[in-house]
Amino acid sequence: MHRILDPDGELVDAPPNLDDERLVEMYRHLLTTRMADEKLLNLQRQGRMPAYYQVSGQEAHVGAALALRDADWIFTAYRELGMWIARGMDALGVVGFWMGIPDDTDIWDVRRYRITRLNATIGTHLPHAVGFGCAERRQGRDTVTMAVFGDGATSESDFHAAMNFAGVWKAPTVFLCQNNQVAQSTTVDKQTASPTLAAKAAAYGFEGVLVDGMDPLAVYAAAHQAVQRAARGGGPTLIELLAYRYAPHSTYDGTPVYRTAEEEAEWRAKDPVTRMRKFLEGRGLWAAEREESMREDLSARLEAAVDELEARPPVGRDYSPRHLFTRMPEALADQLRGEQADAGEPPAAVAAGEIWTPGPEPAPEGPTRTLDLTEALNLTLAAAFERDEALVALGEDVALEGGVFRVTEGLLDEFGPDRVIDTPLCETGIVGTAVGMAMAGLRPVAEIEFAGFAYPAFDQIVGHAGRIRWRYRGHMTAPVVIRMPVGTNLGNYEFHTDSPEAYFAHAPGLVVAYPCTPYDAKGLLETALAGEDPVVLLEPVSLYRGLREPVPTEPYLIPFGRGRVRRAGADATVVSWGPPVHAALEAAQALAAEGVSAEVIDLRTLYPWDRDLVLASVEKTGRLVVAHEAQLTGGFGAEVVAAVAERGAYFLESPPVRVAHADVFWGPTRLERYSTITPERIAAGVRRALAG
């Protein structure tokens, strides 16, 4: 274990090249952190902030922050108070964060401090640091990212994903593990059988360093060396800071029962603040009486910050709806107005330009080519990559092989391996690094080979891609496009035919698009690539090569939230998306022979979706049938039925009918026929609606 200062403040190894002024600055940050930590605990005990996570014992991480250069970024977890202070964050920012004040430039200016906000899902920010660092390097910027996390995070799959991607890509990333030897109450021996956490780096092809995490000088020296290595292209480093947390896990944790008084006393003797003070006093650089004035000044500043923040008017109910998407979807604006009316609040002043109103259907002109769906997607990607150098594609097999279904075929030869990237087989890493790339200004197109494989990356999609704009109030965004082949009718094995669209439509902040024709696939992908919001694009595998039609070669944008009437009718409305749209058209054709006129609506996007088109159709026909491949319970069809019930119940002449997969898993091979939504099933559903 690398150490420079022993617990008595004596040098046991060569110190880093820091002059006296910087040594004193380091101690001031250590002491400020300890004092602020105590004050914040008191403020929480007074009920002036909901919770607080103390850092006492771990203040030596100040050294890591001071080793970073101005252009470098910290991807924080939550127990990094000293790093925030060393990075220049003022009292208003520190207190505002723990008081839960939403992001603002005077609270947590992410671009000023170059520190990301709290990450509550342990370790999931690590792939972001890797993607961000690689994106910065690709854009010609000399940036190193430092991902900070605790010992518990090393058990998370995101840790593995980030370390593996960083090693393969030689990312300019420093992984800083604050091993305080207990994750809440779980001791490190229950987390790993590895002799040290630093030893894990070897498996990923880069260096791991074990450092005395109570020694600020050793922390600085190790971090400085790692930053310099990353900056010159030498790849990542894992630094394990072996430290001790004097306080409980958090203010809601109570008295720790997982350690003894003797153990705590042993580690108290290694206190980083005391250690550094003794070192400076021995060199005549510090006198203890200076600390009282520091304490009084800091206490006053923190109290003033709390007073100022408490005096501010609270954010309005419109805060979250305003910052979720580039503009507020109409349905969300309706929800906001309804909540305000129920609460007796005046409606928020939302300007027309702030509302996301779907534009008109495009009317593209010019030459066309007869394409299938994969060719339409490929044409769109190639043209967009030519226009926009910020676009990158990543995923397993997307480069050399051109994707499992050849959607990205030829892109590697045309745009090179820096923009078309074969990744390790890890959906968490694919989406997580894509989120980091997007945060750095690139526009990643991430491919998941089958939608049923997306579940390991679910947190990255709904917990980060969909939240970044909201989390940073638009000061940072993540316009990721996540492509997912989806659906049945291939005779495939389990997970290859899942239809998980409702999961993503339920998650705030995501656009969910689901084309069923080559023309729509091109127009919706163009819109996704040109937009500023994250998009989940579900591509029906059964239609990849089974349908060809003329497609304009020039770009055109199909607005999200704009459905389409595929067949006009008067007796019943059938609403669908993806392959069941074609089954519905066949059913409508068969029903016409029985004298039944069915109107078929293709939603095309599930969030936002064209509620007005459906309501207008149901008002005309008086009957509603919804058909989808996903399971019945909680399927998106339930949302369509609910919206019609809320806003058009009196239009209905009979109860709505849902035609969907039963609440079981999508069956492999011979079981798949029970999952398929056939024309016969939809026709039967229409007959049920007609029978009332």
C-alpha cells in the first residue's frame, strides 16, 4: 500500500512536487471538508435538509481532486464533499444540493465545476465516465474523467462494464474507489474474495494501485500519476483508497453495529486531517489557532446559504414537465393543468412555443428507391453520418459485420472505427457509455441486438438516458438513439421475440417509436437523429426483409406523436403498431367481405402518441379494438383504452376489446405461434366489439 505520510505526519516516502502554498491549500480543503461535514450534519438534525451522508475519515480524497486539471471531469457518487470543495464549489452549491434544490447555475453548475450530480443507483455512473472521456478524446479535447465510487459499487455489473470498456478502449479515465470497508453495513469481505479491490484492474488490462486513503499526499501522488498517464494516451487506472468512515452510512442509518469501538479507535489514530496538520506544523506552515476563525467563517457562510435557500420561493409544479423533454408534450401539459386545477393552483404560464405539438405529415418529393426496412434504415444512417460528424454507432457486431441484421452494413468502411464501434458484449456498457458520449456532445446510435436483451441495460435507459435533461435542467442532455430489433414470427428462441415497448413508454423522458414500414422507419429514424431527446426505436424483425416499398432517398421527418390511418372505416377502430398493423389490415380486408368496415390506425410512436387521431376515429366508429404483441396486462393498449375511456367514453357503443399476448413469456420456436397476433385474432376481436 502506497503511503507518503504516516499517522504522525512524518514522511515515509518522497513527497509530491508541491510547494508550500499548495500544501497549505490542501490542508485548508481538508479542514473545510471536516468542518462542513459537521455543520451539514447539524443542519440535517435541525430538520433543514432531508438526509446527509457524512465523509469524515475520507477527506483525503481532496488530494485526488487537486491532481485533476481544469479541463478534467469528476463523475461523482455522493460521498465526495471534499472533492466538490477542492473543485471550487461554494457554500450555496453544497448546501443547495443536500437541501434538494433542483439544479440551477448557482446551485450545481455542472459545466463550471465539471462535476456530475449525485448518483443514487450505485456504480451506474461509471460507464458514463468512460463514454464521456472517449467522446472528449474523439472531439480533440484533452480531458480526463475521474469516476468516484465506493467499495460496494465494485460488486455491481456496471463496474465490470465500465472497467472492461475502459480497458478495451484505453479510455482516459481514472477509477477512484473509496474503500471505507463497508457498504452501508456490508463489510468488504462479503463483497469480494479478491485480496484487494485494486487487484481487479489486472483482469481488465490496466494498472491497479492500492493507496493509504487516509494520506492526502499519497492520494494526490497516485491520482496525479494516473491523470498524466490517461492524458498521454496510456489508458485507465484503478486507484483503491483504503480508508475508514467514522460516521454511519447516512443520517438515517443509526449507530453502526458492524464495527467495534476498538476498531474505530485504531482508525481514529490515522485521521487524515490530524495527519496533515502535524506535517504542516512540523514544517512551520500552520498554527492551530488559525482554525477557529476558519470554523466561524465557514459556519456563518453555511448558515447564510441555508437562510437564503429557505427564503427562496419553491419551484412550481411545472418544473419537471418543463425540463423532461426539449419541449413539453401536449399530453404532459394536459396532466400539468389537471394537477394544478385539482390543487387549486393557477395554471402555469406555458407559452405555445414550449409545447411539443406534432408537425404535419411530410410530403417528400424527388427520387425514390424500392427498399426493405433494413435498407431504409441503412440509407438513413449513412446519409445522416455524412451530414453530422457528431453521430457515432456502437454495439456488438455493428462495425465489421454490419449488425446482425445488416442495418449498419458498410458504415465502418465509409466512416471508420472511431465512429462505428464494435463493443464488448455487454448491453449495460453499450448504453452506459453511449449516455456518457451524449453528455459530452456526441450523438450516439446504440444497437441492442434484440429488444429482449435490453433488460440488463434497463437502468441505464430509464435511470439515466431518460433523466439527464431533467436532472440538469437542460444544461446537459443525452440525445441517444437506442435501436432494438423486436417482435415475433421468426421461430426464434426465448428473449429473441420479447415485446417490451410498454416498459419504455412508461419511463419518463424517453421517446418510443415503432415503425412498421420502410417509409416510416426512414422518417422516424431521421427525426430521432435530428432531435435532442433520447429515443428508443423498436424495429420489427419480422418486417425487416418481408416488405418492400418505394422510399424517398432525400431526408424527411415523420413527427413523433403523429399516427396514421392505414385504412379508413366506419364500423370499428383498430389501433395497433408494428407487425400487428399488417395483420389488422388483412383482418379489415376479410371483414369487408362480411360487410364490416374497419378503420386501422398505426400509432407509429407510443410516446408521445396520437390521442386525438384515435379519439376522432372512435367518435366516428363507436367501437375500439387495440392489438399488440406484448402481454395483455400493462400493455400499451391499456393506455389507449384508458385514454378513450377518460375522454371519449360516450363515443363508445360497446366495451373496448384488447387483442394481445397472454400474460406469459414469449414462447420459443414451436410455442411462438401462440404469441403471434394474427389477422384471425384481430377479426375475432372486431366481431366481439360489434356484438357488444
